[in-house]
Amino acid sequence: MPTRIEKDDITGVETTGHEWDGIKELNKPLPKWWLYVLYATIAWSLVWWVLYPSWPGITGYFGGILGYDQREAFSQRMQQADAERAAYLERLQDADLAQIAKDPELMSIAFTGGGAAFADNCAPCHGLGGAGQGFYPTLADDAWLWGGSLEAIHQTILYGIRSGHPDARFNEMPAYGRLGMLSREQIGDVADYVLQISGQDHDAATAERGAVLFGEQCAACHGEGGEGMADLGAPDLTDQLWLYGGARSDIVQQVHDPRHGVMPAWTGRLDPETIKSLAVYVHALGGGE
């Protein structure tokens, strides 16, 4: 219950006259400088409340005395950026890939723009910097399924792989086991031959039988020595770079019922200048061909 106002013996501060269970409440106001700062921030907020858009209404909002519109400001900045980009985008549009490769300034512009576009559109599958991940191929080495020249990479980005586009790159390995084209034993023989030509442990007798089958069934795409054919998208089987695994069980699985990757066609999704820039960037990642 309230008691008389007195000074606290320890702090020398007056009490408010309130006491609870022997605990007295001190009457110590906030510092004046702190209160002044608080009042100033309140006043400043009121000024901003009037100058800039703030008060909501039923049909709209108060636009502020200054008439500032963040959307309009952003639109103006984007227009300015587009105007600044227009000059070099026009140069990229007019130049072919060979001309870009010979012009250091255009190469720098294309590589920078291609890197940004790659991070936005390609990295979710191929990894940052083209490092590859899962069953998505690495683009930072010099092994190319469909060719690593600027023109070949540009073609792949434009139309994709098995994308459904009429000009997409398309080739599929037969399901030798699922379709009954080879027996389980024959598939094992072929797998041992692939292990042999890729420099891995294998059974020599089985690999010898597999070599005959490979020549009959696989060499048309993968080449007589398994070195691959970029025109057909058939991978090199001798370099120990595997998309779906290089263990014997992985090879058996791929021959039995192969998996086929799909890459979307980027034509129509990205403008031609961005696609050129992407081709330059990807080509530079792995040294190209």
C-alpha cells in the first residue's frame, strides 16, 4: 500500500511512495538527453510520414508531398541500366562467335554476362562454375559429350538435348537387357570389356568375349576402341569419366536399361546475346576444343 515519499538511504533517490513486500519503488526518471532523442525521432518520423507515401486508405494511400514512388524509381534505374547495356549488347548481337573470341573486350563482356546467366539458369543442375553434380555433367573439364567447340556448345544451349525441340540433339542408347537384345551373361561380358579399355580391374577371359560383342553392338556409336563420338553424343569409355558411375554394376545397369539425360532448349527463354555469352562462358570453363 502507498507510503509517504522519502529518500532511499542507499541511492539517495526519492521514492514514489509505493512499497511492495518491503521493496520501495524509486522515482528516477529517464535522462533528459535520452528523452530528447526519443522526441526527436518521433518528430522526424512524422516529417517522413508527410513527405513520403504512408497513410493507407480505402481506395489507395497518401502519396506524400514529395510524390516519391519506389516502383517508378526502380523502373528508371532499370531503364538507365538497359541504356548502358544497349551499346555492348548491340555489339554482341552483330558479332558471331568467332569474332567475339578474337575481340578481348567482347570476350570480357560475354564472359561476365555469361557467368551471371549461368548462375541464374544453369548452376542448379551443373553446379557453380560448371563443377557438375549428381547425374549432371561437369562443364569445367575438357570432356564433351556433344563437342566442346564454341559452335557446338552454342548449338547445345540453343536447342538442348532430348528437349523436344525439333533441332535438339538426340541419340539414345538401346536398352540391351530390357529389350532382350543381349543376355545377362553377354551384358556382363561387355561390362568387363569396358572395364578393360578404361584401365580398371577386369576378368580377361570375359573381356575377350565382350570385345566381340562391343564391336558388333556398341562400336557404331562409341567407336572401335570406345573413344566415343561427339557427333552422336556417345561418351568416351576410356577416360574414366562417368556420368552414371564406372563400377561394374553401374556399367551393367546402363547397358541393361540406360538412363538418358535431358537438357532444355534455351532459345525463346533467353535472348540471343545471353545465349552467345553462355556459350563463351562454358567454353572458357573447360578450355573448349
